[in-house]
Amino acid sequence: MLKKSFLGLTNSRIEYELLPVKVPEPEKVAAAQTVTLLHPTNGDQSAAPAFRAGDRVKTGQKLALFADNPAYVISSVTGNIASISPYTGNFGKTYSAITINIDHNEKLDEPFENQTPSLDTAVAHLAFLPGNPAYSILADTEKTINTIVIAGVDDDLLIGTNQYIVSSALNDIKKGIGILKEISGVERIVLVTAGESMQGYGNIGAEVKGLDTGYPAALPRMIMKDVLGEVVPAGSHCEDMGACFMSAEAVASIGKAFVNGQIPVNKILTLVTKDGTQRLIETTIGTPIRDILDKYDVSINEEDRIILGGPMRGSAIYSLDHPVMPDTNGIVILDRKDAAYASDYPCINCGECVRACPAQIQVHMLVRFLEAGQFEEAADNYDLLSCIECGICSFVCVSRIPIFQYIKLAKYELDRAKATEATETEETTEATEAADA
Ligand code: SF4
Ligand code: SF4
């Protein structure tokens, strides 16, 4: 158990937590009776799924629910499907929630062995790995990726998950690096680690670079600037500059899957409870948050806040049945007295957000457009797309305006509008070509 004060956040320079050199092993937390796997859908939940309640599944089995949708999940347990129900996540993203009653007489699915490493194999079988590997970027033929950056530090405060993976699973990371080079053809791999932990990596097939420990140095755009020397222009993404980011846990999971012939289903995460105590935990993907909190007798009172991710960039959840996902690196429980609840106070033009913003955005002006839902104007005139999504503005705002949440929503809506426009253009072009033929 690691005990740290949450009060570090009040320093003018906000520091990432560095784990001690000798990190205790994660504590194992088992799911009590069920796991729930969130299978992405394309919004249309009317198609008949390929599995139904009562079906038996094995640990490591691929569950692809819909014939016209390449998405799938990997069963993290052996048991019977109890239910498949619609689920709506952040920003209205739709999922089918597959709940499985656990049978402790575990049966492993066909081993994932004798597989020739390839990107197609990884996309088809290893998308639901702990750490959530970003194959879609590597597989996108419109992007030219020349560098894979492995994040050995979590991007949010108080979360030590990927630091732990780097300190404990270097051999798996090394194997994963070799496989990533083989399947992607990308030769340059850069492992970024916490500044003080750069020693002892030996030859792992990657450049090892230390990061500054001041928040938000571990955010991808900051790594691009400080480590790779590239500034990502407003409106562009790191992949547009040739860089693909993956977590250390994802790379270690790829190494384990190909070398051990078994798809990993256990997730490492950092639990931060109300008194600031941090614990590293190992649990099965799909474990309800409730089971983890029960193990440590964490009681949740009305208005306490449960955050998935870290305190600066995480998202609040409202049900203890919410499961651990492949990318759940942290769970932070805030007592209601510590939770900065959003208010409906207006901006008082104090300028705190402007002074704190690392992207030098006129946040006090930006927020006015965001509050009015004028997202395009916010992008065109007030640098919305230069925002690196650090959340510092929300943290310092004396009026407790949920600026970061507004920014995330605005970017999501703009991306959605762009995707819809691209689809419509494609359909119009196809229709015109068909009419001309
Ligand atoms: S989240 Fe706020 S502080 Fe951070 S870059 Fe964006 S506008 Fe600036
Ligand atoms: S910190 Fe909040 S109140 Fe102050 S200028 Fe920024 S948005 Fe307005």
C-alpha cells in the first residue's frame, strides 16, 4: 500500500507521483460473482446478437456480437452469459453490456499459439488486451507512422499503473517491442519513463527517454514537443505527425499474448481512496467497481464521487456496477467534501485559467462560447483545438465551471459532425458514380 496525500495538488507546480524504487506487488481482487464486458456497437442495437443469455463461454474466448460490426470483446472468465443489454457510455457512446456469471471451474479457450505475428492477427484477436492497444492507428492506411511511443508513465496524477508495468514487466515489454516492430514495420520505438527511473533498461529495442515530472508532461502532445521535438498543430493529432502512442501495459500484453500463447485478461490499476491511500490492484477485466471497493470496505455516501482515470482528466461514473475496462488505469474515490462540484456561478474574469493553461489559451473567452454550445466559433476564434486536455483550467477555476468537460464535449461533437459530413460526401460520390455508370 502506498500512502500519499492528495494535497500535493495544491502546489503551484503540480508533480506526478513517482513510485518508490521497490514497488509492492499489486493486491489481487477477484470479481465476486459476475463480470460485465462492454462490447461497442454502432448505435444500432436492433440486430440479433451472435450470443444469448445462457450460452457458455470460456476464458479468453472472442465474443463478437454482430456480423456487420468488427468489434468484439474477450471473455475474461469462464461461465454462462447472464444477460446482454444496451448500455450508454460517455457522450452517448453505445455498447452492449455482456454480463457473465462466473464458474470457478475455469476452462481456457483454444490457446492463442502458433500465430504468426501480423497486424491483421493483432486486430482480429488482441484488441481487448489490458492497456487497450491502438492498432487502429497502425492499421490506418492513410497515416504514415514512423515512431511508436510507449508511455511508461500514466498521463494523470496519482496513477502509477504504467510506472509499475515498466518496473515489473520489462521482459514482456521487450518482447512486445519486437512484435510491434515486426507487425507494423515501424523501426523507431521510444519508451518514455518517469525522469528519475531511467537506469537499468539494457537493450530493449527502444530508445529510453526520461520525462519531466511536472504535470502535464506525460500527455501525448507534451511528449511530442518535449521528447520528439515536434509541435502538433491545432486541429491535428499525434498520428498526423507520424507518432502512435501505446501504454506500457498494452505493449507488455502484446508480448505476453504472442509468447505465452494465451490472451491476458487481468488488468493492473491504481485505486486511490478518500484518505489519499494509493493501492496497485490486479483484477479481471469486467470486474464491477463495487467488488473492488467492497474488498477495502470503502463506503460510498451520497455525493461522493467515483472517477475512472485520474483526478485531472478522469470521468465520473454513477453506478458501482460499472466494470473495469481494458483502459481503466485508475479509480479515484473523492469524498463529497473534497469533490469540486460544478456550480452555475458565472465566470468572474479572474484570469486564473489563462495563467495556468500550458497551451496559452484565452480560456475565459473560450468558456463563454462553450457554455453557449457555439463549438465551431470556439474552434475558429478561441483555440479550442490547441487544447491539450490537461484539465488544469477546471482545477483552478474559482467559479467551478466544468471547463474541461465542456472542452471534451465540444471536441467530441466537432469530430462527430466531421465524420458525418465525410460519410455523406462518400455516399453522394458513390451515388453519383453509380448513376453515371
Ligand atoms: S484543458 Fe484547459 S488548461 Fe489544459 S490546455 Fe485545455 S484549456 Fe488549457
Ligand atoms: S478561472 Fe474560471 S472564473 Fe476565472 S477567468 Fe477562468 S473561467 Fe472565469
